[in-house]
Amino acid sequence: MGPVDAIVVMGVSGCGKTSVGRYLAHLLGWPFLEGDAFHPPENVAKMAGGTPLTDEDRQPWLKAIADEIDRLCGTEQRAV
């Protein structure tokens, strides 16, 4: 197994992903990237209005996260 470029913390809403991720990043000395920051503005507006996201809504968000992990790969950078 090679070096780890990113650790992804996943779970249902309200389970403590951000708290665990921030703590893990602190312990490792890595930057913490908040997953919600990768949502496009349309998703943020939907969520703010209480409208659940569809799988189609989530595609650009998941791609943005995957792109960031790809960017980290092969560099000396790491992130949680």
C-alpha cells in the first residue's frame, strides 16, 4: 500500500463527520476540507430551502470531491 493522499469521512447527516474529520486532521497535521464546500450553488440553495438532493444533484458535488482527491494524488499534499 502506498502513501495516503486523502482520508474521506462519510456518514449520515448529523453523525459527527465534521467533528471527527477536524480532529483527525488536527492529529495528522493535515488540512481539513469540508465536503459541503464542494457543492455547487444550486445544491446549496436547494438544501437551504429544505429540498432533498437527488442523485443527479449530487453528481457535480461528487465529481468535485473526486477531482480534489485526484489533484492531491502524486503531490506531497494530504487532506482529510
